[in-house]
Amino acid sequence: MNQNTRYRDFLRAPQAKLDGGQGFELSKGALYRANEHAKTPNGAALITIDELNRGPAVQVFGPSIVAIEADKRADEDNAPIDGQTASFELQTEAGDYEDYWLSPHLYLVCAQNNADTSVEPIDTAFLRRFEPVDLFPDEGILLEHFGLSAVDGDLPDTADNPEAVYRAAVRAWRNVNRKLRIGADADHQLGHGALMNPNSDVPTATTEEALRYVERGWARVDQHVGEVFYGKPEHVADAFWVNEGGLGHPYKLETTTFGDLDQLYLERDDSDLYRLLRAIATAT
């Protein structure tokens, strides 16, 4: 779904002929095609919509909004049920309208990121038609990914093995998420995938390789925090536990003068990634 998605992309509506001819033709949108297949003998169809809230979802679904509910579909043979099946009008090739309903063998799965800022608001009555499933960061997946049984306990002052790097990274990620929940909300937390590099095995041979692996993931953490708290260096500092990290923290929140105003800025020392991870991981 995006800002340019339209009703004709989903159901049926007049559109200019796409073969270069003059005049108009009826579109055959994704929902229409899927439902027609679901109505065939032994047919079933699945529609997946990513970024549901990036487009005008209510307008795209149009009159099918009520009809998508499970208890308002047709029966198992795709015939309407009197007093139960919700139908809506759909234009035909002849130019008139017919009653149309949805098959019980048509399935819809949608995903959306509530933390996105460049999105369309989703109508509450529309969302009620779906069964919500909330997904949140799962530390257990990171433990398995890095081959760790636990991450708590003392961390060495310097990284002397890959395990120490991964323990510090997971704990720092956990602590940053604690601050994101407080300073923004739960939807702005970083998923466990932020520290997982696709198509790349987790190195276990040397500390240097482990640091290079984590560096890629931590760059995503750093970017996300900067976006969430853009223009607020004091909030970025708090997300990275600068105040609680003490003198050992490589970041410092400083004050300088710009013009005739006092300005805050975050002084960053990124030369030692493990030092940063450890400072965030052990801050309380």
C-alpha cells in the first residue's frame, strides 16, 4: 500500500485502456482477482498487504469493508447467506452494477508499522474488521542467534572474546529500547532484527570479527535513535544512557554558545564500539 494505491487497484473501476487504445475499460484489482479464484472449485486465495497505513486504506477497500469480515462472507459453496452475507455493488463489463460478495476461502493478512510518521491514519471502525497481532522485540531470538545462554552478569572492561561483544550488544539494545519506550512509546522500539545481519553467519573466531558484525547492526540502532529524537540531543543522550553511564561513557552531553543562546550538543567518541556498548549495557 502506498499513497498512489487506488480503489481500481483493489476492486473494479473504469480506467483508461492500458493497451494504447482509446476509451476506458474496467480494472481487475487484486482483491477482485483473488476472490474470483477463491470461488473456483477447491480454490483459496491469500492477499498480503504490507505497509497498510501508508496508503488510503479505507478508500482502497471502498464498499468491501464490511464484506471482509469472516461472519459476513458467503457459505462454503460461495453462495450468499440470507440475512448474513454482506454484499456490495460492483460494476460489470456491461456498464451496470451487480451484487458482489466475498468467498470464505479468501484470506487477508496486513502489516503496518505504527511508528512510521509518513503514514495515513487508519479508521478505528476499519481496523475492527481485522484480528490484531502485535509484534514486539524478542530477546530470546537474539540469544539463539548469537549462541548465548544469558547476557546478564559482569562484562569485562575490554572485549576479550566474541561472547563478551554479543552479550554487551544485546544488553545495550535492551537498554536503548527501555529508553525508547519512555521517551517515545512501545511502537518505536527496535526489533531484534536490528542486530541480525541477513546472509551473514555470526562469527565466533575472533573478537575483531564479532565487533565488525555488531557494528553493522549498531549503526541501525544509532540511526533509529537519531530519527526518533531528531533535533533533541538531550533525548539522544538519554536514549544512550549518557547521564547514567558515568565517567566511563564515551558520549558526553555538552553545552556551548551559539549566537547569544546556550545550545546542547552530544560529544561522541565512536572509536571503541565495545566501550560504548558496555557503558550502555551496564548503566542503571
